[in-house]
Amino acid sequence: MANFAKSTVPQFSVDVYQNEHLPEGGREVNAIVTVTATGGGTLGSAAGAPGHAPGRGPSAAVAIMVDCSGSMDYPPTKMRGARDATAAAVDALRDGTHFAVVGGTHVAKEVYPGGGRLAVADATTREQAKQALRRLSAGGGTAIGTWLRLADRLLSSADVAIRHGILLTDGRNEHEAPEELRAALDACAGRFTCDARGVGTDWEVKEVTGIASALLGTADIVADPAGLAADFTRMMETAMGKEVADVALRVWTPVGASIRFVKQVAPAVEDLTGRRTEAGPRAGDYPTGSWGDESRDYHLCVEVPAAGLGQEMLAARVSLVVPQPGGTARASEAERGGGSVHNLGAQGLVRAVWTDDMAASTAISPQVAHYTGQAELAQVIQKGLDLRKAGDFDGATAKLGRAVQLANASGNADTAKLLAKVVDVVDAAAGTVRLKTKVAEADEMTLETRSTKTVRVKK
């Protein structure tokens, strides 16, 4: 587990934004909780750069899973792009980082270093890994669950603070049942984080985003294989910037109160409600993955018992903890509510105050309003694209029109641009649109893959 020396671990802070006033009989309390980590180790951006020396930054292990199925040869630029991208990612490894490259088909193979072990990054092992990559060729099927299970075995062989995977696929997971992939994701959840990328346009968006979601990583499309190397370099630099793993949002509620939902709402929408693990009386932990110097926003909705006018109560207390399992068990002890935890020392309070002042009790916090809109935006894009695929063009037009309206109102320019490739915008403010008759598959997949990305509320 992470070593909590002050020199390497960021300092965490929690800020709560809410309207704490409820009308008589009011029971629902909403708050946006901003978690910020600052002042961890300063990390360089390239191998051997300042900050990439051994012992600078926490110990880490990375497994890169590269699709080597037969379709990676159609066109051959995909396999070439994947080899170049993996080489670029290997170059971005910090000295001393444990790493392995896995070739994925209907089975998973160790490409480098082999023998069921991890290499330790330095000039020699980076060069050896790149030599091994040159021998990669395409052939075979796709069974992503086997890639993830091999990555997990390799990553868990190292006693490190941060475990991370990068997964690249170009096709659908056709050589194992959906239940097998789901079981592999369940087995790997909480053991390592993983970024997933789809290259080209023959893969399934919901599969790739589902992998990233289950393993608390990012998902994206790289429509043109030429963009892979830059994307892999960015991903690896971000992974090398992570300084503390397994951070959980611990939410305590008083007797009679219950959690309706906990969602990450920035930088992307991710519902964490179903991932709660009990953490003692009236407290639950929600996993947030690994952190470097960064800030994220969470929407917390609590149902409180009704109280009389003028009364006030603490609706929830939010803190940040990291499990400290004894020995090798990472997630299991924390899941059972056992195992010690390291408290990261930051907390936020969510309050409820009952009032008969109508103006106070009906005002919506701007942060809550903004992120409620961003969550709806993600939802209506996904629903609209599903309806379009199903041939319900009226339904699709209505949903995507609402998406244009929400993106416009919240200043989400990136999503607005992606929407404009799928619909002709007649009136953005009113949400009046027409579906385009011809849409490039890459444009539709990009919109679907990035639909959960949000913009932060303007302070």
C-alpha cells in the first residue's frame, strides 16, 4: 500500500456547495462535493526526466494490453499504430516502474518480459520491450476478459502503491460470453485501475466504456490509428502522475437518513451508488480510484427525516480514506468493513435547515443545477443515439435536441461540437434540431464515447 510520507502524497481538501434550506416537510438534500488533491510529488513528463528517477513518486506497476486479433491488420496501419503507441507509452514510464506488455487475442500472451513477471523500467528494459513489440503480429480472435485476468496476475506480483492498466482494442469481444467479461471486471475491480481505448470504428462503445467504468479509468476513441502514440503518451504521463491509490469517499449519515445516490459529475459522469461498501455504523465507502494533483466533483443526494421549521441537522459527513490492508489482500478486507484505513484528513459537512422562507427554500444551488444538467446531458445523448440506431428518428430528434439545449446552456462547447456532427442545429437555445441523413460512424461513436465528459461549473 501507499507510503504516506508527506513528501510524496498530495494534501486533500473537501469543499461542499449546496442550498441547505428545505421547506416544511422537505426531505431531499443535494450537495456538490469538490475534492482537490494538491502538492504531491512533482513529476516530470518523460522517462529519465527530473522526477522520473527511482524513489521519486510512489512505486507503480503498469500493464499495457494490446489487441493483436486478426482485424488489427485491416488496415495494417492499426497494428503499426498500436506498436508505435505502446513503444511511446513505454518511453513515458518513470525509471523504476514495474511494467509488462500483454498481447490480446482469444487468449492473452505475455509479450514482454515473459515468465509471469514484470520488468523494471530503465534504458535497457525499455529498449528490450520495443524490440519485442516489433515482433507483434495480428491473428486470432478477441476475448478481453482473458487479457484483464493476465494483467491482474502480473500487476499483483509486485508490491507497489499504484497498479494501472492500459487496454487497446479494435473490435467487439466476440470470443467470450458477456458474462465472462463481466466476471473478469468484477474480479479486477479494486485491484487496478484501467484506461480503455477503441481504435478505428469496429468496436463496441458500451464494451470499452464499461471496462473503463468498472476499473475507474478513462475511455476514448482514437478513430485514426495515427493518433494513438500521442494518446498513449498522455495516458502514461497521467498514470505516472498518480500518487495515491484506492481513495474512497466515505459518507456517514445520521439515524433515519439514507443515501439516494453518489455520482462523480466532473471530469465525467460516473454513478458510484451501487459500489458502496459498508464501513461501520451508518457509513459507506465509494471507490474513486487513484489520484495525482487534480480536482473532481461529486453529487451527493441524501434523504433525511422530516423536521419542524427552524430545526437544523447534519445530513451527511464526507471524508476521504485509503484502506490499509495487512499484507496482500487489497480490496477484500476493506469490503468487509474490516482492515484499517488511513484517513486523508479532509472532510466536508452537508447540512439541512428547515425554513418557511420560500425564497431560501426554493433556490437551487448553481453547482447542483449545473451538474444535474450535465448528468441529464450524458443520459439524453446516449438515449438519443440508441433511438437513432433503433430507427426511432422522432424520439432521437427529441432527445438529441434536448442535448443541444443543455450543452448550449451549460457552456459545454466540446459536446456541442460533437452533437453538431450528428444533427443540424436550427436553434440551440430552444433545442430545435434535425437529424443529419449521413453521419460518419466515427463521429457518432465519438459522441457516444465522450457523452459523459462534463464541464465544470463556472465559479
